Amino acid sequence: MYKILTKRQLAPSVKFIEVAAKDIAAKVQPGQFVILRLNEAGERIPLTVADFNRNKGTISIIFQEIGKTTKELGLLKPGENISNVVGPLGQPTHIAKVGTVVCVGGGVGTASMYPITRAFKEAGNKVITIIGGRSQDYIIWEKEIGAISDTLIVTTDDGSYGEKGLVTKPLEEMIRKKEKIDQVIAIGPVIMMKAVSNLTKTCAIKTMVSLNPIMLDGTGMCGVCRVEVNNETKFACFHGPDFDGHLVNFDLLMHRLKTYPAEEKISLEKCENCRCGHN
Amino acid sequence: MRIAAVAIINPKQTPMSKQEPQIRSKNFNEVGLGYTKEEAIAEAKRCLKCKKPLCVAGCPVNVDIPTFIAAIMGGDFNKALQVIKTKNSLPGVCGRVCPQEDQCEKKCILGIKNEPVSIGRLERAAADFGQADTPVQQTQGTKEKIAVVGAGPAGLTIAGDLARIGYQVTIFEALHKPGGVLVYGIPEFRLPKAIVEQEVESIKKLGVDLRVDQLIGRTFTIDDLKKDGYKVIFIASGAGFPKFMEIPGENLNGVYSANEFLTRVNLMKAYLFPGYDTPIKKAEKVAVIGGGNVAMDSARTALRLGAKKVFNVYRRSRKEMPARLEEIENAIEEGIQMEFLVNPIRILDDGNGWVKGLECLRMELGACDESGRCRPVPIKGSEFILDVEQVIIAIGTSANPLISTTTPDLKVNKWGYIEANEASGQTSKEGVFAGGDIVTGSATVISAMGAARKSAEAIAEYLEKSKSEEQ
Ligand SMILES: Cc1cc2nc3c(=O)[nH]c(=O)nc-3n(C[C@H](O)[C@H](O)[C@H](O)COP(=O)(O)OP(=O)(O)OC[C@H]3O[C@@H](n4cnc5c(N)ncnc54)[C@H](O)[C@@H]3O)c2cc1C
Ligand SMILES: Cc1cc2nc3c(=O)[nH]c(=O)nc-3n(C[C@H](O)[C@H](O)[C@H](O)COP(=O)(O)OP(=O)(O)OC[C@H]3O[C@@H](n4cnc5c(N)ncnc54)[C@H](O)[C@@H]3O)c2cc1C
Ligand code: SF4
Ligand code: SF4
Ligand code: FES
């Protein structure tokens, strides 16, 4: 049993929880994730460790409520428990002093980006962060990520806050102006990671992305999380989730994420609490 | 006189009733219903209670077969179970899933002329009807802390054995449920999960601390456990890394590894979706690739999920199939269509990224090795397409490299399996032992348990020795 200690709403259907998980907190590195299962009938779902406090023995998770499990997770209150949390899973992000790093976070991916950004900063890099969302309401973790970045650029699709446009826009400008960029990290929707990778490929800027395929065990046992990187099949939970964005087959990933649309709908419809509960 | 005694023995095994094929292929309940007490006693009477029982040598843990069978003959199922439990801590499991025809029953003297004694079914009857706690040895003071990695048959066995003689044992299991392949791989209709749970409970009762959600190599490394004061670590992490065929189309939607397919259904109970949250695709026409127990389990599971047609594609002939005989027969009775001497070469795309068919080549048997196993060779121009929308790949698994890559001084062989002394399980790393599938590659439940049992003795010896050296 893993107790939820605090909980906050960050944006419409984006929530933050802090969970007591001493052993995971002691070990986790930026870029790693956990798999949790809410109850006996629950599904195992992967979520990134968005922050951790080794002294307190806690990990933080920021999640978007999109289906049954994430909505049910959103309904749990501080003091309530999650049945199972296993981790930290996946390889940690490779952090090094490379010079100037641009961290691009889209939507809830901004949260996954936070510990990575901080680690790059602590490693002595100049960190430029670009975060984006649909509109002002969807911009999360701005203050926190701003505090650890040398420069922070915010974009919104509708222009209600920051620059109008997608996160690729300021990046494109930087590239056009020939600003020095040594590495890019992109985390967010697959389509956004693909766009960033296509952009940086033209000028050969090393780009790491964090892939989010469907997972089951998260230990390398089932192979559902397979992705194609450089035409080779890799298990994202084991070899990843970080991969070289220039080598990833994003279309395959997007397609594999659409394995269970009908079943996901049934699950959601069955979940009565998911419909009315707001807290 | 002697001749007369032999003459009255029924040449045939007492049959065990099963669910009818048409009925069982639509449910997940156990197929074999087990003997009644009377049937068990009748079968027990067939055993000659040999003075030098050959059957015992065929059992990897040397269960005292004639003694337990004699107890059943006298109607004493508790005693029968007690006898088995001194050697085998999971009789309810082994009686159901041991490949007896290759082990104990293969050696049974009756088998020379007639059918051997049905030792497996009798073992199951002892577990079904008997009650017996495994004896715990009283020890003075507390003994050392021991960590076991993985709660499959090997891990559970060694934990039970060492706890029984007074060690403080903690099992670290990566998944949320203990049992290893017994819970995530072998289906409910062959091994009810309630039985595994009972056997796990009886091991917990011995004082074993079972911690789930602990992935060794990530949550803790082997060296972390050493630092935490575990004097011995036994690695029983199995061989669960799925292999793929490396043919075109393997990443299409609708292609499952057997591990994924079976884990969704067994561990996550996707057959009860949406009562349970984990989904599984139910297909009408399915091809399962492989010839072992895993392939049989996958094919029969697909059928139970509602498939109308299930092909089992195997590149050799029936004779070479490594699956248990009983399960091949069950599968055929249920209507699985066997495609022998067929090798898949490509999975076809329906144009939208989903499976539309499996392209195969017919094979013929070529040169044979000393053991009589013959190499399949493709027949030129024999390509054909199986019309399926789901493909399950059950061609085997390999060692998960997580523990070896995070434990630099642990030696592995060229396939990634941990190198361990056959008699003791001792690895290249001081205080670290290993056994089961992670040492041998995929084998059987009872051989994993046998390795664990041997290692338990070696570990106790090792700890006694290091204690006396300290003094
Ligand atoms: C390594 C990794 C890290 C992730 N980190 C985060 C995070 O920090 N915050 C966050 O909001 N989301 C994260 N995700 C995505 C998150 O796991 C899914 O949103 C979640 O599983 C959806 O479950 P559901 O039941 O609520 O929705 P469902 O209705 O089951 O699914 C909605 C969509 O989520 C995806 N999905 C479904 N099941 C899974 C699964 N088992 N594993 C992965 N994706 C699935 C599919 O694309 C699906 O269409 C991460 C995914 C991965 C692989
Ligand atoms: C579908 C299927 C059907 C089978 N049918 C039969 C049969 O009929 N008869 C038979 O005798 N054999 C059968 N087998 C083979 C048999 O199940 C195995 O040989 C046996 O389970 C091996 O036992 P084990 O303890 O070595 O490993 P496993 O049973 O694989 O258990 C290993 C355990 O370790 C855990 N683990 C792995 N890595 C870590 C880690 N890093 N940290 C913590 N925990 C970890 C796993 O989650 C798992 O619970 C079958 C196998 C399969 C897959
Ligand atoms: S454990 Fe298996 S091999 Fe040994 S006697 Fe029992 S059924 Fe036979
Ligand atoms: S060899 Fe056969 S007949 Fe003899 S004791 Fe064993 S089971 Fe009985
Ligand atoms: S989630 Fe099963 S192997 Fe990656």
C-alpha cells in the first residue's frame, strides 16, 4: 500500500499527487518512471516520477486524466492508498555537461521534463526551457521549471498566454538564428516529439525523446512496449524510455497506442465515479 | 504366486474425468477434474510399492513415491501429503503440471509392459484431499537474513526450505503477485490460481517475508541487498524475456508475445474484462507460433476468449513437440488445428497496421542428430497464407539482463544465463546463489524446485561454515 500524502489540481484534468514510496524515492533518477495499480481489478499503468524527496521518502506524479485508471487515480484523496507502485523503472536519462541544452515540454510532458531539466542545470549546462499547452489553463509547472532554467519560453496554441503557436516555433527561430544548441530533449505528445525531432534532424542537433508506449509489467517480460529505433525493435520499459529522436519510428508508436480504443471506451463508460466525481 | 499378483493389476491407468471438450473450450475452469478418493485408491492399488523404486529416480526432487502411494491405498491422504511435502513444497502444482511422462512415470516399472502408475494424478489427489503442515524445525536464536529474488517455483521453494530451518527469509518479487509463471503464464484452466495462492500462504506461514513490487536491479541492486545485511542472496528470477521471430510485420497491431497474451489473461484477468480493467483483443482467427507448453496454453486461451479458428504453427512434426503429451491431446480435442512442419516467414498488414494473415513455408525433416531430433528444412515454393487477424508468438524466452547488467561481478554464459555450480547453485559472486530457469533456461516447475532444494542445503552449509570461520 502506498499512501497519497498531498494532492493538487494543476490544470483542467491534470493533477499532482505526492506518494509515500521510500525505496523508490531513495533510488529514482531523472527520466525514470513507476508502474502503479490502484486496486485488485486495476490495470497497471506507467507514470513518470516528476519529482522526489529522498529525505521524506516521497515521489511526485503529475498525470492527465484521460481514461479509467487516471480518472480513478484523480478521485483518490490524501490519506488514501494505491495498492501497488513498482519502480523506479527504465534507464535514467543520460545527463552530462554538454553546453547548451534546450528542454521542450508539451502538455503533461512538462512534468516529466522537470527532474531532467534540473539535472542538466545541476550538471553545469545552460538550460533553455520551452513549455507549451493548448491555452493558459493548460500551462503547468511554469514557476517550478522557470526557477531551474536560464531562459523559459512559454507557448500556447491559442495565444492566450506567452507566444502563440506550438513549442516548435521558438525552437525553429533559435535554429534559424543559429543560436548554439548542443542537445535537445523533448517530452510530450508523440506528435510533438516527432515534430521536434524532424526539426532538429535538419541541422543534426542531438535530440532525446521519452517514449510512452502501452506497458504491462514494465520489467521486460511481455514485450508490449516494443518500439522501433534505427529499424531495430527495443523494449521501451527496459532499453528506454529515452531514445534518440532521429532514429525513432514515431508513426509506429502512434499506431500501437491505438490498440484498444474500443475497450478503453467500455472501461470509461463502466466507471461511474469517473463521470460525476470532481474533487 | 507372484505371477498371480501381477496378473490382477489393471494394465490401464484409472482414467481421470475431464470437462467435455465442447464445454471446456468455452470456459476457464479447470479441465482435469481430478480423481475421487475411490478412484485414487484404485489407482494406488496398481503400484507395486517396489523395494527399489525406479520412479523416485525419475523425479527431480525424489519424492518418496511408493510410500505416499501406499498411504493413499490405505485411504490416508493426510499422510500421503505429508510424505510428499518433505520433498516437494508445491504438490498441488506439480501433480497438475509436471511432465510426468518424462519424469517419474517414465521410469515406473509398470510402464515397461503396461501403462505406468498415474503418479501425477495421485500426487494431485493427495494435495486435493489431504491436509498437512510442513514441519518447522525449532531453532535457538535468530539465524541470518537471506534474500530471495523472484517468487516463482524456485524462489518459493528455497524460501520455504530455509525458513523451515530457522533463517529469516525475505522474497523480493517484481510483480504485484507471487507465483512467477504459475500466476502469469500457466492458465487457470490448467492450474487454478487459488491453488497457487494456498501454496504461497503455506510458505508465508513459515515466517517468510514476501515483498511484492520490488524489481531487483532497479528498486535495489544485488549489492544494495548485501549492504542491507542479507548474508546470502538467491536469484530465482526465471527466464522471462520474450523472443520474437524477427520476421517482417512483428510490430503490427494484433501481434502478441505469448508472455503478453498470457499475462493479460492470467495475471491481469483480462478474460473478465470489463470487470477487470486490463483489456485483451478477442480475435476470430488466431495463429500461435511454437510447439511447447506455452504455445498450447496460448492457443487454448485464444479459443476460450472466443476464437472460431486457432492454428498452431510448428516447424517440426508432432513427435518433436516439447509440450506435455496430455496438453497436446487436450488441445487437439478442443479443436486447435495443428499445422506441423510449417514455418512462418511474414505477418501481413491489412493496410491499416493490423494483422491480416500469416505467410508460411512448408518444411520437411532433414538430417537428424544423435538424439533423433531432425532439422526442418524449407520446401521451395511452398509459401501459403493462413487467414488470421491475430498472431501469438510462443517461440521461447531468454534471460532478462537486468540483474546481470547491474551486478558487474556476476558471471553469465553467452546466452545471458547465470553461471552457477550445478550441485550448490553458487555463482561467481560471494554469497550469491542462483537456480531455476535463470540458470538453465526455460525448463520445468519441478526442475526449478529441485535446483532450489539442492541450493538450500548448500546455503545452510555455507552459512554454518562462514559462522565457524568467524569464531
Ligand atoms: C514511460 C511512461 C511514462 C508516462 N508518464 C506519464 C506521466 O507522467 N503523466 C501522464 O499523464 N501520463 C504518462 N504516461 C501515459 C499514461 O501511462 C497513460 O496516460 C495511462 O496509462 C492511461 O491510462 P487510462 O486507463 O487512464 O487510460 P486508457 O483509457 O487506458 O488509455 C488512454 C490512452 O493512454 C494510452 N495507454 C493506455 N494504456 C496504457 C498503458 N498501460 N501504458 C501506457 N499508455 C497507455 C493509450 O494511448 C490510450 O489511448 C506515461 C506513459 C509511459 C509509457
Ligand atoms: C505458459 C507456460 C507454461 C508452462 N507450462 C509448464 C508445465 O506445464 N509444466 C512445467 O513443469 N513447466 C511449465 N512451464 C515452465 C515453468 O513454468 C518454469 O520452468 C518455471 O516456472 C521456472 O521457475 P522459476 O522459479 O525459475 O522462474 P519463474 O516462474 O519465471 O519465476 C521468476 C519470478 O521472478 C520474478 N522476477 C524476475 N526478475 C526479477 C527481478 N529483477 N526482481 C524481482 N523479481 C524478479 C518474476 O516476476 C517471477 O515471479 C511453463 C512455462 C510457461 C511460460
Ligand atoms: S514432483 Fe513431479 S516428477 Fe516428482 S513425483 Fe511428483 S509429479 Fe512426479
Ligand atoms: S516404479 Fe511404479 S510400481 Fe514401482 S513404486 Fe514406483 S510407481 Fe510404484
Ligand atoms: S512493459 Fe512489458 S516488456 Fe516493457
